[in-house]
Amino acid sequence: MALKTRHWDRIGNGGVTFTELGFGTAPLGNLYRAISDEDARATLDAAWDGGVRYYDTAPLYGMGLSETRLNPFLRGKPRDEYVLSSKVGRLMQHCAPEHRSGVGKWFEVPQRREQYDYTYDGVMRSVEHSFSRLGVDRIDILYVHDLCIFSHGSKEISDMRIEEFFGGRGYDAMVSLRDQGMIQAIGGGINEWEVCQTLAERGDFDLFLLAGRYTLLEQEALNSFLPLCESRGIGIVTGGPYNSGILATGAKPGAYYNYDPAPQPIIDRVNAIEAVCKEHGVRMVDAAFQFPLLHPAHVAVIPGGQGVSEMQANLQAAQAEIPSALWDDLKAKGLMREDAPT
């Protein structure tokens, strides 16, 4: 069965066609554990063979390793057959081993340290470096990366970086690239819907890659952000649909939520959700994947995949059929917002 697709064209420039299942390539940057080039390629091949045609990367992922691993994979693919997004906001600089960024998070990666730079020059240099690592002629979507509190540690620093992005004309650089036709769409790759909303209110954005904030566990983005996107024709890509894993693994010991061990209230809620899924004969991971796509602003969901088995599980989730009675039951039991589109 072919993967379903969604075409998006907000400003009449032809737009892009997403497969509902995309590939978030952070795990190919040796996130939390090192994998071989051969295993990375096998995972990418499994995705392509399964019909995946949307690939998202970033300079941060593996200090550039994710982009360089995509290079030989994409080189042999017809350029019009896939959609590619990368990100700006960090420059990767060669450094001594003791100064490398991401120790303990990214394993066996190049000796580089990250330097935040949301200015005009920083954006342009970042794009140039991404083109070099990826070896492609075109990047379809450019996201400004991690302007959020989660990444910067406080609202004050997040706000400062947002001001740098607009005042330092990084935003203008992205708009210019779109206006010249070098990029089809611009947006933000962000961990918090509130920051996405701030950006949407200040600029002319096409898409947001929102990580983990509109899922079976969390729907607060319905308060104001998602209605704003609907009114403006802004598309949403959901990253982290399993909230760092717990919606895929279940609430087993050591399960992760939002990159940390899951707290007890989350464990209890996931157990309750999983019990309803079992009553309907549905795998919770399938429901977790399908749920964001029920919202009309959504164009794709991009779980990570660090091996062929994880990719096959994502493909299975993308093709699952979920009975509408499941969503009704979750709402009736107070496990999903009543206003969540189903």
C-alpha cells in the first residue's frame, strides 16, 4: 500500500507534496548511541522502499553527521521525487575535542561546537554549509531552529534570540530565499507551541515543525495556536509524535517523556490511554501516529527511526486504520480534549 500524501501550497508557488509519514533524521546523527554508516543507510533505504518522500534534517543533528549521511542516499534519487527540509540558527565550528558540543547526547560525531547565530549572515552561512554537507541543488523548506525555552534555558534568553532573529534580519534572509525561489517554504522547528505562535504573529511563515506538543498526550496547542494556523493556511508537521518514546513503548520502566524519564502522572495517563486502545484492538503507537493527522492544518508526522525495525514500525503505524469509536471513547473518559478534531 502506498503512503498517503498531502499537498500544501499556501502562497501559490507550487507548494510541496508531503508523504504523511516523514523521516526525522536526528537519530542518524548518532543521537544517544552511535550507529554505523551501513545501518544508517539501511534505515534510509527501508524508508524509501516503504514510500517515504519527506526527509527532515538539521546542522545540529550529530554536529552535521545527519546531513552528510543523507548526502550519498539522496544523490541517486530524482530530485523532484522527495521533499527536503533543514534548519538555520546554529553554525557548526571545528574545535578541539574537549570543546565539542553535545557530549553525552551525540556519539562518535565530528569535533564541532555549536554557535547560535540567528542573524542575516548567520542564516545565509548556515544554508551554504547545509548545501555543502547535503550535496543537493535544492532545499525545499527552511526552518529556524530552536528559538524555544527548552533549548535556551529560560524565557528571557528565548525572547532575546527571537529579537535577534527579527532585529538581526535572519527572518529577512529566510524571506529573501523564499522570494527568490531558492526555498519553497519557510517556518520554525520549535519545541513549544507558544513560541510558534509568537513567530506566526510577527512574521509571514508557511509551516511549523512542532515537536511533541500536539499528541495523544498533549493538546494545549488547540487553545490558540492551531486555530491561528488554520485561519492563515499555515501547515503543521508534528515531530516527536510519541513524546520521546512513551506512546510507542508504553509506560514500561525507564520509558521516556519529553527527553527525560516519565513522571508518574504521565505514566498513569499513558496506561489509561493504552487500556482504551486495547479495548478497540488498536496499538497505541498507531493511534499516536494517526492522531495529529486528524487536525486539518497537519501535513505530515515525522517520528525518528534509528534502525530498520523502527522504520518498519513507523510504516505500519502510518498505514493503520483507527476506528472512530476509539477517539470517542478517549474523549468520554477525559483522556483527550473534546475539541480535538477526530
